[in-house]
Amino acid sequence: MKKSNLPLICLLAAALTACESGGSGSGPEPLPDNLSEEYYAGGKLGTVFNRTPFAYQLPAPAVEEQGLAYDFQLGEAFFEKEFNTNQTGTRRGLGPVSVRSSCITCHPGYGHGKRMDRYRANDFGNGYLLVVTDENDNYVSTLTGMPQLQAVAPFLPPIDETGIRIEWKQHVDEYGNTFPDGEKYNLTYPDVTIPRESFHVPMPDFYKVRLEATIGIYGTGLIDAIPDDSLLAQYTREKNLGLPLNDAKYQPENFIREADGTAHPGRYTYGLTRGTLQNGPGANAIWNITNVTRSNRRYHYITDAYARAMAQHENVRQTLGKDEATIYAELMSTELPVEMSDEDYVEFMVWHRGLAVPAARDLDDPDVQKGRTAFHEIGCTLCHRPAWTTGDDRYTGDPLVAGKLPRYPNQKIWPYTDLLQHRLEMVNDIRTGWCRTTPLWGRGLSEQCTGAAEHLHDMRARNYTEAIMWHGGDAKNAKEKFRSLTKEERDAILRFLESI
């Protein structure tokens, strides 16, 4: 990776105003008059003024200011380099089964995964994770939530990926895929099937398969710095507006418990299953994607059904020269040797929490300004809340990393998400039907940084127009208003989305 921040001087920096609380009121977010602060998408501590193909990969100013630049570079290697099956050495311990052998395979250019026509785990840019559920839309219990497709011989993966089929189907909406002025658009969605014989674990009589793509990882530390009470206040605000939300996620008994016993509302993943970055996406993925053990996770990310299937497999027993009971016990052990040291893990998390957000671009362009105004006026900001303010950002959870990671105290940031779950009601919908509002910051640089510019949870939308026209449920009213705009006005909104 190219390390230079390539700093650019923001001519509007001197006009940066003091942070505002934001988020109050009874309707969409008010349209700020001062553009200068919005250029700092990640605040002064989290923004880099860079629009090159490296824009997603750079350390935030906080990293260097807090003396963590060297740790950031060391931690970056655990994202970019492949893990291996060696028993000693760097990045050892891959297996016995894994989802991928490297993180960057799923996050090309540090962004979201690409739309794919086939499923192969080693196809670079394939950020898809399989979601295999039963008739009640719960994960099939014999598979892990993120099913593995790779294995170290003599073990077999839970799913043989050669049997996976992705078919992109055409969809015609209630408007005939046509705007009132006659402009047309296309809508497609993935239909995924896996034959029963491709599974190496027992399966229920009924199962279905969906795709969920990885999201961009830049700026995740800034999302982490938003206080819990701000998330809960946003939930209350939208409930008071009458928006249907996944209320169960905001009941204290359903909060996500941390290593220190504290609990937090979800803010990460489409399903809001992770409450903090330190105990969340990267901390979890570096273990369960690779099955590389840590001091606090000395066990494999596998199911009991998989361990039993492998222990009963004749070729596995003969190759290993061990009996069924021994193989099962080894696979299910909770005292496996530590493969990733605590020091390596801390450096990885310094990198993860230290990734900057690229600055907004061209906000003073007249067309972009028109689109920005229209985006607010048609109601998109009900869900895509423009700005948040971070708190003191003093994490005290996991003792392995507490006090050792970059901090972003009291920054006004512009992720354009409310971090809540809404229903979009799409054909072949996401599991449970509830989906967290995806942050929009930096997405205008996606094609340049990753080679792909698709949108939504399974990358079905190939551009912003398709993404908007797939919106249903809570967002249907805003979509209707978007349809009623002139082509010039619609294009202005797209220009704005490209700029943030």
C-alpha cells in the first residue's frame, strides 16, 4: 500500500465551525448552511483530503498525532497478507476450515465486495458471505453463521463451493422500470441455490440461501466513537416519528455484552449484531474468517455437527490415524494453542480503528448543491442522517486493547446513516427483512478505489439510481418523491451522492 497521505490544503478549513449536536427536531435533518465543515467527513481527527485510488487505505490524522503510525503499519499486514497453515511463523494457523485466507480478498481496496457471477472464495473481490437459513429464517444450526468453503486436508469444508449457483434475475417494478419522463432503468437481483449434495453436514428438509456483501471498513473507528446514548436517542426520535423499527434491538436485555460485562446497542453489520469495534467486526472476523486462535479465543469457529461429521468421515480418520472420539475432541477443544499473539492483535486493531475517511468533494459545485438540497427535501435524511458528534471516546471494554487504540473525541462526522435497521421489502430480501442503513460517506470513490461501484446488501444495484429504486418499506415515500423529480434534479442528487 502507498503510505503517503498526499495532504491537500482545504481552502475552506479556516471557516470550519464549531461542532453541533445534530439529530434534534421532528423531521429530516436540517440542511446546514456552512459547507466547510461537511468537507471534513470524519472530523479533523478522522479525515484525509485524498481522492486517489488509495483514499480508503490511509491512517487518520489521529493515528499520527497519537504516536501510533508504526503500529498502524504493522497491523495493516494482518489485513493485506494471507494467513497460512504453518504451525510456526507469521500469520500461521489457518484452518482446519476457513471462510477466506485473507481479509483483503473480501474488501478489495479496503472497500465493499464486488458483485459476482459465481461463488469462489478465492476470487479476489468476492466479498459475498453465504446466508443459509431454515423455514423460520434462522441460520441453519449445523453451519456457522458465516459458512466456510475452504478446508485443510484431510478435512472437507462444510459446503463444496463448486455446487453454488448465482443467477442474476431481472425485476420489473410497479412503475415498469420507467420514470414519468420516460427514462428507463434496470433492476436485477441474485438468486442463489446450493444442491443438498454440496453440504458436508446434515441439513434440514427446507433451507434457502441469500448473499450478504462486505461493506467498506474505512471510518469504522469513527462510528465506534459515537456514544451509546446518541444511538438510543436516534432510535427514540424515529419511533416518535412513527417509523417502523426493529424494536427488539433496543431493549436492554438484547444489548451486546462486552468482555468487561458491559452491554451496548448494536451499530455494526446489516443485522446490528456488533456493539463496538473492539468486540465487533474486525475483532470477530480476524478469528472466525481464518480460524486463527487468540489468547481469548482458543477454539475453532465450527459447529458441533461439523466436528461430528469430520470425526465420522473414514478418510479423515485413516489419514490422521486417529479414532472418532479423538478427532471430535480436538476439533471442539477450547484450549487450542494460541496462534495470534496479543501484541499482533493490538496492532491489527490499531490499524482497523485508525482508518480515515476521505474528505467530501466538490460540495461547492452548483449541481452538487442542488442535489444536496433535494436529498434533504425529499426525505432521504430521515434514515441517512447526515451528521453525528462523537463522545469522549474512552473505551474501557476489552482489556487487551483498552487505552491502546486511536481516539476521536468530540468530532462532528458525516457518515449519512442513522445506524438503525429498516425494512426495504425487496424481492429475495435480506435475512429477517431488517437492514441497517449503510453509511454513504466515501462511496463516490468506490469504483476508483476498489474497481466496483455496486450498492445494497447483496450488490444488486449497479448504480445509485438502481439503489434508490430498490428502496421500499420505510423509504418508499422518499423514492416516490425521487421519481417525481425532473431528470436534471435526479442527476443532481446522484452528483451529490458521488461527492460525499
